Amino acid sequence: MKAKVFLFIWFVLVFLVAGVVLAPLHFWRASLNQALTEEGVRLEQLEGRFWQGKAKFRVSQLSGDMLIQWKLNGIFEPIDFQVLHRDMKAWGSFQPEVDEVSLWIDGLSLSSELLNSVLEPYKAKVSGGNIVLEKLYGKWPYVESTPSKLRGNGYWEGGDLDFVISRQRDSVSLDKVLFELININSVNQLKVTSVKGVPFINASVSRQGEAELSVMPAVFELINQPWTGDMDAPVFVMTDKIF
């Protein structure tokens, strides 16, 4: 009798899991929208199956729709994905695992104007070339707020920067700059330099949510401001607890 009950429960579980995996994704659109709306995301379209499909989103911080497409090439293989938006495009693959997800980005391009919402409180604005991420690899544990492994590099093509200093608005044209993303001793770091390797900005976020931003003297040269201090020491350092 107990064996029959066990088999019945087993078949019910298999049926439920198969139903979730095999069901058309549009069945889940309403439920997902209830959760996403609180985060400022509206799911406009959801089609396909678990292993291959596409979704169209509208994000409150972005203008226009964002399209995400994915395809699973085989069991235990990474899932290929593509993200398309008028200010953003990305492609690569990811692989969910038992306790973390692995991510490979083969290319990402962002409009530099996406930075303006961040720069607005500082009365600054950028325009010009795109921000390009050439390669990135990371591992992100489900229970952590930051990646446990991170390695990537890219560049900003350059453009114009408008800013306010000493209550006067000014602008400069900037050349191409490079950036590197790396995890060292469980701290995720961003390093921004010139093409010749001159450091501009160093930023980091630890697993505990402690963030640090260091601005180097070479930034003052970029905006045509004098600096007579040590060229190897930061002009200023900001720290904050972000989570």
C-alpha cells in the first residue's frame, strides 16, 4: 500500500514539473506581471517555451521596449540570449547551476546617454560614442548580492561632457577611455583608464555592500582644471554602504 502511495505522489510531482517546463510561456504572463510591476517593469509579450522563447518588456527608467530572446541548445548546455533596445544591445549565454548562475557576455553596447540619469544630480551630461563591453565572464551565487567571480573589459568611444564647476557651465571633448571589471579577494572592482593606461577612476563593491569611489588627478586634466597635488594619490575618495 505504501509503495502505491509513493508511486502516486512521484507521478504527480513528475506531472507538475513537466507541466511547468512544457507549458507555453504566455500562460505565466499575468502572474509574472504582478511581481514585476512593483519593480517598475511591464511584461508586454511572452512567447515560446522554457528552452526557447522571447519576452518584450517596458522598463520605467528606459524609453521604448526591450526585447529578450533565448535558446537552449542542449541539456546541460548554456542558454544563448540576445537583448535588443534602441539604447542597448547585448548577446551571450548563461547557465543556471545548483547554487549559482554563470554568465558569458560576448558583446554589449550601451548608448552613453543612459549615464545621464546618474549624472543629473551632479549637473553633468554626456553625449557621443557608445559604451562597449567586449567580453565578460562572471559567476553569481543566488544567495549573494554581488558576483563571486568577475572578469571583463571594454571602452567608451569618447564624446562630449557638459558639467558645472564653480557655478559655471563648461564642456570638453573626451577621447576614448578603457575600463576593466575584475574580482579580487571577493571585491568587485571597476578601473577606468586612458588608452595609455593613466588611471582616471577606481570603484569597488565588496560582498558586504561597502562601495568606494576614487577619482584620480588625471580627471582634472580632462576637464582643464589645475591640480598641484600628488599625481599618484586620489583627489578624493567617497565611501558608502549600498546594501
